[in-house]
Amino acid sequence: MDEELDGNGDKEFYISLIKEIVADQSEMLGEKVAVQKARAAPLEIDKDDEITDYYGKGESVLQTLVAKYEEVWGTEVARRKVRDTVEDNVSEEKYELLPEYMIPEGDQKGVISRILEQLRGT
């Protein structure tokens, strides 16, 4: 993958999140179905079903991957499941790297943090 497409540290972020999404989907769908759907996304997956790379921009790859799980769950359910994965595995500082629909809703911790930052002037 071309490093400049996603920035220096972003590639690792996207690969890690993609792995978490596939792992969570594996728990619900079974590994065979979850990996089969992942193989339809622009991912490099080795013979042991390990995700090693992706092609294109990370955000686009995430959108494609989620679209594959939407085929199974429907749009709303798939997106809710992905938001849960994001909430459990992604720090708020990295939310800017995600498509809007993947950002957890009702992030009270995030709202309070932003208010406190504004009050402190940071």
C-alpha cells in the first residue's frame, strides 16, 4: 500500500481496526462467513486468514468492508455493530479518520471532554 495515501501512522490504525471488525463479525457470523465477506473488500489476506494489508485509502476500505457486512445484517444493524467495535477499540482522537457513520453516537465522555477542553482553553 502507498504510505502517503493515509499518512504515517494511519496504516497501522486502519489495519488494526479492520482486524477488530472482522474478529467481532467472526464472533457473530462465524469465522468462515466473516472472512469470506472480508475477502470481497480490497484487503490482502494470507492463507491463514490474517489481514496483512489493504489497497487504497483506509477510510474507503472500511466503507467497503462495512458494505459487505451490510449485505448480511442490513445497513442499520451492521453500522451499529461497527460503531460498537469502534467505541471499544478506537480512541476519540482517531475518530477524524473514520467515516461519519462509524463514530459512536451519544459519546457523553467525548462531549464532556470537549467542554472541559474549552473551559481550560486547550
